[in-house]
Amino acid sequence: MSLIVRRVGRRVLHACVVVFVAVALLLLGPLSVLAFGELTQRGNFWSASRASSQQAPPPESHPAAVVQVYGARTLGWRGAFGIHTWIATKRENAQGYRVHHVIGWRYYRGGSAVVSQAGTPDFHWFGARPELLAEHRGEAAETMIDAIESAVETYPYADLYRVWPGPNSNTFTAWVARRVPGLELDLPPTALGKDFLGEGRVFGPMPSGTGWQFSLNGLLGLGVSPVEGVEFNVLGLGAGFDFDDLALRLPGLGRVSLAGTR
């Protein structure tokens, strides 16, 4: 009996060591961003910039329809782990853009977490410059906007918000993207919450609308897609490899290609 107990004990110890090492490796990226990034240089949220980053085409000089998806580091230490994402749309000949995203503080104040209103498409997210994650223009974009607006209206978690593991702002963006396959959105691993498929759902398409993924409430899973590549999800932190762009997908760091970091 004592021999069996010792064997079981060793196996449990080995399993604990493997889990500890895996989690430690997953945290290297976020910790390096905290140590060497510029997360503390944006100031307080009430004084941080929300100005345009000058990445969206001006409506007055670009009459064609536009669909863009942006992502920017969240405020404070959480920015080392993840980004906030949103979708901007402009119909043909429209005089301005509409911005669609989820904001947690609106939910905490008793309202809907979903925001869909006219606004600056490429704004700084409380001082963090946004990265353009996807863009479509012309007739294809005009067709997408109908599907995007329909998906926004049917988002099932407007009255629920959890920073981790979701549903959050990235859950919303991924929800819309899955219902608009032509968007082909490749959300980086820093879009924490994108793998939350919904209560009781464990299988679904990847956010790009291509390939499939298995996910347990966004806490543990695996996804395979010709757009995103292969990505593992452990405790909401994603890691994998993008074969299409020859890039690593790393927690905290995002997509790291042979040419540098994106």
C-alpha cells in the first residue's frame, strides 16, 4: 500500500510541477510587458487621450464604405495581459462612422454593456494607440455592415460583463466576427475573452469564421484555423503559432513574427 501511495504522490507532484511550469511560461510575456513596456506612462484615465490616431480614412474624402476593427492596450496593469477591441463602420457616402463595442463600466452602472453609436473610429483607448486589426472598403464593406449591425443587436450578453474569462469586450468583437465570416478577423492572443463561446457551449468557429475551436468557458481550449493557425488557451492566456504569417502567438506580447512584433 505504501508503494502505491508513493507512486500516486510522485505522479501528483509531477503533474503539479508541469502545471506550475506551464503557467510560469504563459506569464513571461505579460510580466515582460509590465517590466519593459510603457503602461505607466499614460496617466490617469480622466486625463488620458481619446483623440483620433489618424488611421481611418476621412469620410469627406473617402465616400466608399469602410469597416475597421481596432485593438488597444487596456488601462493600467491589465494592459500587460490584454487589449480592448472595437468595430468601426461607415456606410457609402455617410458623413461619419459608427463605433460598436462593449464597455464594462456601463454594465456596472446598471445599463447595457453594448455601445453602438456615432463616434471617432480610431480613437486612443485612454491614451493607448490602437492597432488596426482588420479593414475592408467598398462594396464588400457595405454588405458586411448589415451583418455587423444584425450581430450587434443580437449579442446575448448585453446585460452581463466579466473582465475574465468573459463575456467582455473581446467576447463581443469575436461574437460579431464569427457571424461575419468575410471580415476574416484574426484576433491576437491578447484579446482575452475572445475564446468565451457562451454558457454551455464548448465547440464553435474561430473568430475569423474559419476553422474550429474547443473551449471550456474561455479557460481551457484549443483552436485550429487557416487564418489564426493553432492556439492553445490556458486560463484565458493564448499561445500558439500562425502558419499563414509565420508568427508566434504569445500571451501578453501578441503576435510575434519573424520580422518583429505586431
